[in-house]
Amino acid sequence: MVKFFSSLATLFCFAATVSFAAPAQNSAKIPVILRAGTSVFFELTDEFDASEVSVGNAINFTVRRDVTVNGKVLIAAGAPATGMIKKVKKSCGGNCSEITVVVETVQAVDGQTVFLNSIPHKFEAPCCDGSEAKANIGTLFTTNVRNDKTING
């Protein structure tokens, strides 16, 4: 009789464990296509003015919000991105100061580099005061993914 109850208790514990166990999670990354033209929103993380930069200088950005496809995050908010100074015009002799910037690449969740098409963003200073154009931290940029890219999301 004791053996029966012992076996019954073991069976009950086993059944309780099985019925309450969490389902196994599939941790495999599924390839998802990030389509050309998908919008990506950025924020400038550097601050500079026309007197401090030259054409070709790299500048840093972060992604403002997740880029998702079919519920999968392919580019995460906060991901690093890189841009470049395309044009610098310093104030001199009444000329207006100007800086032109583009965002060029961003890092996907699987570590791949995603190339972007960016509309050049101009920072301008008023012509009348002789000040330099200044780019401020937090300035917002919008770009689009350049080519279709398969991301392991």
C-alpha cells in the first residue's frame, strides 16, 4: 500500500511538472528581407559647427525607433549609424555659413551594415551676424534603406 502511494505521489509530481512546464522557445533567427525604401529615423549624437569640421568627417547618429518587418525588429532603436560631412562653407566676408550632412549606414540587429539613401540636411547660420552654422545633438533625420537586405531577425 505504501509503495502504491509512493508511486502515485511520484506520478502526480511528474504530471504537475509536465503540465506546468513552459513551452520550449525557438531561438533560431529567421531571415527577413528589409526592403529598399524602408524609412529609418535618426537622431544626431554629435554637436559641431562649421569651424570644427571638414568635408569627409564622419559623424554619429542613433536610430530613434525600431524598424520592424512582420513583427521582427531588424534595426533596433539606439543602434549606431554613421554619416558624413558633405559640404562646409565657413562664414567669411559676409558669406553665410553652412554645413551639409548625410546619414550613410546603420547597423542591423544581426550586425550587418545597412546602406542608406539620405537627403542632405543643411545647417545654416544667419548671414548678417557672421556666426558659424551649428549642428545640435538631437537633430532629427529621416533616410531610406538603399537596397533590399536579408537580415537574420
